[in-house]
Amino acid sequence: MFHDFSHRHTPCTVNGLPEAVILSRGSSGSSQFGRESDYIGRFAPESLVTPGALIETGETFLVCSNRPTPERDKYCGMVKTNMIVKVQRHSQRYNENNNPIGDPEFQDVATGVHAFVRYVTGQLRQEEPGLLPTSTHLVRMQNTVGVLRPNDPTLSKPDRIVLNGRPYQVDAIDDIQFPGLYQIQLSEDMR
């Protein structure tokens, strides 16, 4: 089926590799939010697309789900990214003799990360009952980004994610809901 609609192909990259996709809007309800963020992508049977892949067409999308059609096309639920974020970790810098330099501080772990960010509202709390009481934002990003769980023994303090120049503390990471993606809960960073 994918090859029958070559007139609708949009050139894209899948994790940096050139491919083609047939893009259409998703149908996740009548809210402005759903209409602007949810997309469907149909890829060729031989495509390398997998859940968690980063798709770039001039706009950037994260693949949240992937299922084969009867024609073996790869039918993907995608979300359009709406922010580029930075991940930081509290760590100590050392010189060549392994002596500490200054005080521990937050240093960039990953920059220029495409993410889908939602502000936590009362309505979102009804839709997502597992939200922590302190959560202010939900961030969806690829699980290849080096974010660590807050209880990781190698951390002195939880990681932080910078949204629009403001730091937020990583409180929880869900890597089960969307295979290949992290769904991260953030709270105000008071450090």
C-alpha cells in the first residue's frame, strides 16, 4: 500500500537515515492539543523505523507506537516535538591529577534534545492518574538520552532538565508506557 501512494511520500530521516513517510494527522479527539500534536506515519515494509525513533521532515516527530498493516507497511503513531531541551547532571569536575576543581555543579549531559513537553493541568491529572503531586511537566524523549532515574546510586542529586531556560528536577522516569521513549515527570527545581 505504501508504494501505491508514492505521490504522497514525504522525504524524511529516521534516526538520521534517509527514508520516506506518508504523514497524516492523528484523530485523538477534539482538543486543540490533540489536533496539533498527534500524527500518523506510514512507512515502507523495509523501513528501519521502530518505536522511539526520531523522524525529521522539516518538523520533528517521536514514534510512540508501530504496528504492521495487512500489506506489511509500518503504521506508526507519532507525536510532534514542541521543544528542544537540555539535560544536566550534578557532578564534580577534576583536573589531570584527579583533584577536584571548585564546587560540584550542574553540567550539561545532553543538549539540543528534541522532546514533547506538556504542562501538568487538572485535566491531565485526570487523564494520567499516576502523576506525582509535585509534577509540573511531562516530557517525552528518546531513551537514548542520558537521563538517569532519581534513585540511581551514582547520582549525588537527581538530574535536571532545562525547559526554555528554566531548570526542572527529574522526579520519575517511565520507560514502559512508550517503548523506546522516556516519559519523565518534572517538578520545580529548588536547588
